[in-house]
Amino acid sequence: MRLSRYFLPLLKEDPKEAQILSHRLMLRAGMIRQEAAGIYSWLPLGLRVLEEVERITAEELDKAGCVRLLMPTLQPTDLWKESGRYEALGKEMLRFNDRAERELLYSPTCEEMIVNIFRSNVTTYRQLPLNLYQIQWKFRDEVRPRFGVMRGREFLMKDGYSFHMNLEDARREYSAMYDAYHAIFSRLGLTAIAVAADSGAIGGSLSHEFQVLAETGESQVYYDAAFDEIRSGTRVMSGEEMRALYAAADEMHKPETCGLPVDRLRTARGIEVGHIFLLGRKYTDAMQVNVTDAQGKEIRVEMGTYGIGVSRLVGAIIEASHDANGIIWPESVAPFDVGVINLRSGDAACDAASERLTRTLEARGLRVLYDDTDQRGGAKFAGMDLIGLPWQAVVGPRGVAAGQVEVKYRRTGEKTELAEAEAVEMIARRTKEARR
Ligand code: ATP
Ligand code: MG
């Protein structure tokens, strides 16, 4: 992709309206644009990252046996009256009428609709267990939309719902989703701590929030100091071992009973990127959902529900991975793999070398953003650092004469002068290793 033909409106100055770093960087890097409070356009660069997060989320869920579908953003209100949530959601739910004066709402979550789809299609235990998910826009009229995509009003969510014959099976699926969530966040380059969370009114239920530690997080979490070692990479633990560690959301933390010595207890702010919930029969009771068992007897269905903040994750990844010069994308979600910088656009030799390098990289399956604009070198470097592509390859008159390009790895700043073929080889190999 030629930068001169792309759409990447970078901002030189920090936008005043942005209070936290990820929001500032997303605006400055031309990823998003605010259209109304908590409502954003995703510009081309931002959309590429959003789609990568979506892809990884879907890949891991598919691997775990979940089945993807897509429900509409607009729903009739009757199902919500049936479940009892029509009143409960209050002003957070956006409601309006169509031309025939039928009441509609913009979905803030989809339990009612999925339960309705389930009950009109599934009648026997043979079709269970079933785990259905979608990645779809949601609307919640948040009292205080803020921090850019972190707390939007319109936001992209992965919402999944599972159906079971009994509670044991629902628990087994809950545990499978717990593992799948760790796999997703780890592929996104994040260490998420699964904290025990309030499961609300339903007694005996289970709930975990997945929290990415960051000063700008809106949640307060309490956890075993071992998580800090895992985060810094000084300690490796299996999922099983991590599960045994203490971690609790604010409202669940009991200093007296947590069993951790004071010097092992840590507290920090967290960004909630996911939430899993053993629902039990809350909705299946309210909406009368049964299947028949092997003996033909009617059985009330048990459920689980599982959410991931897909658009929020883009901000969370930036909070976790940046430096003073801008974003540092993990390879797995980077909008492009390589930025090719032509230091003298218009110079025949530099143009030819840059174009050849771009073609060669692309032939290796790499996604290239080629800066062919006539800006000064300094501005090109600053822009590339800001948008955070994993690799930069610099073509200038001196290098062209010597038959070399300068390659920079954004995360460490390490620079190497290499012949074109070697440069391509190294970038291709290391990108492949990192992308999985
Ligand atoms: P929060 O406590 O942050 O409001 P929630 O408990 O209301 O979250 P859920 O209903 O569990 O959220 O939604 C699933 C996921 O969707 C959350 O874990 C979060 O990552 C994301 N999410 C929720 N609200 C928003 C929002 N306003 N903007 C962006 N992402 C959101
Ligand atoms: Mg909320």
C-alpha cells in the first residue's frame, strides 16, 4: 500500500479531548475519529487492527468448538419484556420506534435473542452442548463514555452463549472458555488476570473478569504477586497453576479470607477485557426453555455467557505496548508488518529500490505500507514510529549506492544494515515466528 494513496490522517499535536494515552495515540495515529460522545468512526489503520483482534478471537473460539453466527443490532422489545430485563436496563438501553410504531432497541447484549433462536430450533438433548457466538456492535448509553474506545457507547463485542443439559456440563464449558480466553489474550500480547467477580443475584454461580493491568483501568483488582512475575516474563506458569492463584475483583476481595500473606498481596487498576459467567437457568426459566432428555422427559436448559470487549482491546493493547514515540504493535495485530521509508521520493534510484523492496516483501506474504510521500525524512520516521508497525525498512541514496537497506525493529529500536535480499529474509522469518 502506497502511503500517498492511503488515508492516514496523523495529528502532530496531542488532542486536548483525550485524557489517556491509548486514546491520544489512537487519535494521533489516525485510527479513529469521534463522531459523537462514545461513538467513533474506525479509520483504515484502526479498522485493520480491529479486524486482527476479531480474527484472533474468532480463531481461538472456533478451535474451542464454538459456532459463530450473526444477530442483528436492532431487536424488537417483546423478548426483553418476557425476560424481565426491559425495565431493568433503564436508560442504558436505546429504544425507538419504526414507521409502524413498533418498538425497537439497539442491542446492549443478546441473551434474549439467542435464547429465542435456541428455543425455536433445538428440542432434544442430542443437540447439546451448544456454544454460539457473534462479534457484533452493541450500544449502551453509558452515563460517562470516556477514554475513547475503552468506554464507548457504540462498541464491538464478542458475545457467546452456551446451552447445556446440566450444571456439570455448563461448568466444563465455563472452564473451556476460561482457557480459550487466556489463549486469545496471550495471542494479543496481553497478560490478563482472571479475577473472581460478583455473579450478581444468582446464588452459586461463577463469574470471572479478565483484567489487563494498567494505571488507566477503571477496575480495582487484588492479586497474588506471582502475576507480576508472569507479566514481566520472569516466571512461566501453566493455566492450571495460574488458576490456583488468588485474584479478585474489588467487590469480591476479602482481606481476612484471601489467605495471602500481606507481602504477597498486590492491588492495581485493571481494564476489563472479558467476562465469563455461569448463568444457570436465569433466562431459560424466564423464557421457558426445555429440551427432552434420553427418556423423553423435559429438562430445563442451563446456560453460560461469555463476553469480550473487541474494540476496547485495541485501546488495552496500546496501553500495554507503547513508548514515548508511539504505539508498538504486537506482530499478531499489527495493521501492516513493514513500513518501507523512501528517504528521497522522486529520485529515480531510490524510487526503484523502494518499489522493488516493497514488491519483494509483498511476494513473501508481508503487508507493506510504503511511504512514497515527499515529506522530510524526520517526519517520515516520526510517523512510522507513531503508527507502530513492527518493522521499518529505510531506503536512502547512500544505502542504494551501497546496495543496502537499513532495517529497524520497532519494539527494541535495533537497527541493521543489510543487503535487500537479506533484509527481506530476516523480516519474513521473524514476522512468521511472531505471528503464529
Ligand atoms: P464494564 O464494567 O466495563 O462496564 P460490563 O460488566 O458492563 O463492563 P459486560 O456486559 O460483561 O461488561 O460486557 C462484556 C465486555 O464488553 C466487557 O468485559 C468489556 O470488555 C466490554 N465492554 C462493556 N462495556 C463497554 C463499553 N462501554 N465500551 C467498550 N467495551 C465495553
Ligand atoms: Mg458496563
